[in-house]
Amino acid sequence: MKQSNLLSFAILIALSSISHSRPINDTLLDEYDYIIVGGGASGLTVANRLSEDSDVTVLVLEAGPVDQDEEWMRVPFFVGNDPQPPANALSGHLDYDWHLGTEPQTYLDGKTRHYPLGRGLGGGTLVNGLLWNRGNVDDYNDWATLGNDGWSWDDMLPYFQKSEAFSYDVSPESATSQYSIDCDHSVHGTSGPVNVSYQAYFYGATENFYSGLNELGVPLAGDTNAGLSAGASFLPMGIDATAKTRSDARRSHYDPNAARDNLYVFTGQFVTRLNLEGVTQPDDEPTVGDFSVGLGSQQGFKISDILDGLTENLNIFNIFPGDGLGDFNGFWAKRSAEPQEPNQSPPRQRKQKRDNDLPNIRISGVEFATDASSPRRNVTARRDVILAAGAIHTTTLLQLSGIGDSSFLTQHGISTAIDLPGVGNNYQDHFMIATNNPFGNTSYVGPKGFGDTATDDANRNAFWDTHSGPWTAGPPNGVAFPSLKSMSPANTTTIANAARVASPGQYLTDGLDATVIAGWERQKAILVDALDNANRSQFEVLNDNAGHFTYSVMRPFSRGTVRIKSRNPFDVPLIDPRYGANPTDLSFLSEALRFNHRLMATDAMRALQPDEKYPTPAQVADDAQLLGVVKEAIFTEYHPTGTASMLPLELGGVVDGRLKVYGTQNLKIVDSSVMPMIPAAHLQACVYGVAEKAADLIKEDNKNAPETNVDSGAGGGDGGNDSSHDSVSNPWEDLVDTAHGMLGMIKDSADQWRDAATGH
């Protein structure tokens, strides 16, 4: 066969196997069956599952951009941070971060904290720490205990399995074999969208870390994804088992399904309001500045503000004070308040004046815009509007639309459509402290041993050419989830008793509705009981193998708030985690720092010659100094939850067990804001599991809905709003796009036929 005929035949094969992929930001239709607000882990999971039905149309609106395959994002070693950000960059996440800050943390040191939050098609999975675990069995049984039938561990496990394509390498040269990593295959899935595997590289300090933990009575926990025990464990990560690259929500749930005619994705679009039938809101909005397309006024800080004055490389986990390190001097740090002590008396309760009967409002669609200066556009939902914008922006969108605490909405001139006092309350986060214990043993090579051009080039080549070497792993590859009993056996009872005797609502914010306080009291009882359980993780300890050990509180007692600042949707949200508002949390971290001091003194860790620079042994030995360290060093672990909790109404709930917002017909929430109590885990696996279950619930709720005639042609936008924003499909451009997409397959097919013809 002639070579030209071989090529022609290869082209025919490629053409027959390729379907046209709808471009992102293609033609906007007038209406869709489902509108999903947010294109992160939860939004893209639900979009994928709903669009499996070719008879429905699905629209995803995402405020952030589409990533450009940046090396620092794809390579696990960089943990989602550009190692050399431009001087004018707002953070190491560059354009893939909302660049927010908290309100001044008055129960700590009165200062604000930087608040990283993923932004882009893929959300936080583009820049997170990759770690993959689910928490304890009882984390989900607690959800069911709070009144959520169908959300126990046994109910959730099939969805955790459905979400993942777990790979376990048993070859002798693999890290799983070399380190005898335990795996319970019965709790993992192998055919899901998200690639999950163990990293291929471990630093030597991991062994020292685990041995030191064992010396102090913290056991090895086996496969923590089985949810049965607390202790040290190798965690799988969201990493492709073959390529060793980051496995994010876009590449897992959207890219493989981009050819579906019924799946539409628009990026750079900020949803400003939900359209509620029969409800109008004031059109006038306070004016705020607009700082970038799609970003609104949610201004952050320049990375140069942080790097200025640092005496050593930026810790991948945290920016911690002391020892000559630079302070947080950016935009947000200029806002501060006087520190205060935790409330010693119950908060004022708002008298309940709500109607017992909620309305039954239909959400007709959403309003959105590119930025604060752009025209607002509207799109209609035939079935459901689904919020997947995360615990911060889902909350503010509800409030802007008149769904929330009526007394708060009235303060901003917003008409109350549905009085739900739980909106924006019950905020929870895993907050952490980073310690600094640089290793003096010069024979040990950790992540900071890399950095010169020759080594970087060698590691880069190993990663891309053979998928091996340090770049295949993030520096935090030694992890433990200890219980309070294993880390502080002498003080467990004292801490638990102090938490138990707090009066109802003590340490909560003033003016809360009685239902929100009742919900907290139910949660507090569960939290206190868990403290005495050796199998319930109260902490996470992360080892970055460069001398930094971070201690995070997995089951916090403090509850914070998320609020809009004004009626303008582009105004910055007010995020107040209220770290330290409940002194029990400060006790946890004081115990953690004492534990760190003991850990550095173990035989295993002494071999690395750690130098306890922060906190110093003198600070650890003095209770007052230690509390001061805790208050200045607390930082977020980037896991906001709970602000639209799945709870009964009488406990301050916002959504029911089917994730429908109370008082609505068709508004669903599928992100971490619905978690009534935060799991003791990194949240990406948890969010994927919740979203998988949410998709099934939404399908069930709509199984009797009338079928829709899916029209993939031009819809012309919403008729009255700046139709110039709506791109129109060009058949010639489509042909060119398709041709470009086929080139790789054509070449592969041609090579195969040529090799066959020549006998190679």
C-alpha cells in the first residue's frame, strides 16, 4: 500500500472516531435545564453526571479562567504555587486565586489572615495540596445523627468509590512496595473520573517522622480512607498514576466530556444574583472599584509584600511570624482590631419572629456579568439552579438574592425572600500552625536541597521523560491524623470537661437565632464525646521534609461567619472564621506545640539535628508565651465548610437531606457549604463524594420532568442584554478547530500503519 493511501486511510479512521468538542464560552442559549454556578470539584462533577442524559442541557458558569497547563500547576512538587511569581502577582496561585483575606481576628492578635481560595475551571483542585482522604467513619455517621438520613458512612462510601480511579502500584521499585504502604482495596474505586495514586517519591525524613511519632505513642493507621483509625499514614494523592501529573476536576470531569452537545461551560462569568419568581430586589448598588475582569473588587495583596524582609524561603504551608520573618504587610493586613478575650457569657439571642411556614419559591435562573462594569445578563433554568461556588461565594450569592437571616438582610436594604438564619453561620475551617525546625544534618537532602539550575533541570527531565524523581511528589509526604488521646493523654479529660461545661451558645457570635444556637449545641455534644475516642482524629500533622511541621485542628469548636459587605455583588465578602473564639481550640494548639517539642527530642528526629527556632523551647515552657505563639501563628488550611448546612430547620439548617434549599422548589447546593460538621480530612475527596451523591439526588428529583428538545444551535443570549457578549458558532472555524484536534490522532494512526507496512 502506498504511503499516501496509508495516510488517507489513517485520516478516515481518525475522522470516524472524533466528535466535535464544543468550545468553552461558545454560544449562550436562552435557557437550560440545569444551571450550575461554579466550575470547581463539585460543579464539574455534577455537570458531568447530569449531562450523561443527552435529553437535558447543562450550563456551568465559572468566574475564573481556564488554566494554560502551567508547569507549576501540573507538577505535584510545586503544590499549586508558582515558585517564581512575578513581582506584581497577588499570590503564588497567580490568576487562580480569589486573593481574599479574613476580617481582623480579634480572638487572636487582632490581625487579618490571607485567605487563599481556588478560582478557575477546576476550582481549588487546580492549586490544592493534592492529598486524598475522607475522614473517619463517624464523621459521616455524625451527619446522619444530626438529622440527615442517607448521609452515613455506609451511604457515602459508594460515592467515594464512584469518584475515583484508584491505582496501586505493586512493582518492587514502586514507593508502595518500598515503604510497605497498606491499602484496603475494598474501600477504593477503580473506574471513576479522578485519578488517585500514591506518589512515586518519598524523602528520607518521612521515616524519621513516623518513627518519632511511634516513639510518642502515635500508631500507624493503615489506609485512612477506610475511616477506621487515627494515626500516621501514607495518603494517596490526586495524581495520575502514569504521567504523575495533578489530577484536577477539569481534566477529570470536563475534558473527557467536552464533546457532549448538551454541556455548556462559560468562564470569566461572575453570578451576581439568583432570579426568584415573584421577588424583586433594589436595582441600586453601592459603587465599588473593579480590579480585574471576572474578579470584581475582591482585591488581595502582592506577593512582594510578603517576601520583603524574609530571611529564608517561603514555607509552602504558611507564613509564620517570629524569628525575623516578614509580616503580612499587604492590603488586608492594614485592617486590624484590638484583640479580645473569648465570651465568658452566653451571647444575645435574637428573638424568633419568623413565620413557621416558609414560602415555596421557584428560582427561574441567574443574573451574571463579566465584571463590575459590564452589563448584567440573565439565563433561565427549566429545572434546577445548582450552587457549587464554595462555602464563601455560595453564601454571599444566597444573601444577595434575599435568602438568609432577615435581620441581617434588612441592614443592607435587601428584601427577604426566605428567612433562613443559618445562611452564613456555622462556618468551620481546619486552621493550623507551622513550626520551624531546620535540620542541621547536612547529609540529609530535602526539598530545600533543590533549587540550583542543574538540579532543577535534572528533576524536570526526570519528571517529563520518565515520570520519576522529586517532582512526582509534593513536599508534604509524611502525614498523621492523631487523636487527642494519643497526642495529649494527660490533658484529654481536662480539655474535654472544659468544653463540656460551657453554657449554651457560649463563645458564639451575638444576635444569633435560637435555631442556630440549638444546632451548635447538638454539634458540641458530638465533638466533646469524640475527644475521648482514640480512633477519632483531632489533629493533622504535616511534614514538609524541610523542617516545617504544621499542626491543624481537624474538629474545631469555634464557629465563624460569612457575610456580604454590601448589596454590590462585586464587593469583597466579609469572612470571619473567629479563630480562637472558643478557647478549646487554643488549648488544642497549645498541646500540639508541646507535642512538637517532644517530637523533636525523639531519637528518630534527633538524627536530623532539628533546631527549634519557632516556637523556641523557652516559649514552649512558658504557658503565657505559648498562648501568644498560638494566637499570632494561626492560619487557614483552606477548608471552609458549613455556611449553608444540611440540617433540620430547627437546628439552623439551610438545605434538607436532598440538598434543596428550604423554602425553594428547585435550588440545590452541592459544595462544602452543606457539610454540617467538617470531616477530619483534606476536603477534595469529601467534596467529590458529596457531589456524586448530589447528582444522583438531582436526577431522582427530576426523573418525572418533561423531556427537553436539546438544541445545540445558536440561542442568541437573553434577548435584551448586550448580545455582543454571545459568540456565534462559525462552521469554518469549527472545521479548523476539529482539524487541529485530529492532527495528533492522525499522526499516531499513520505511524502505526507505516510501521505495520515496513515490518517494524
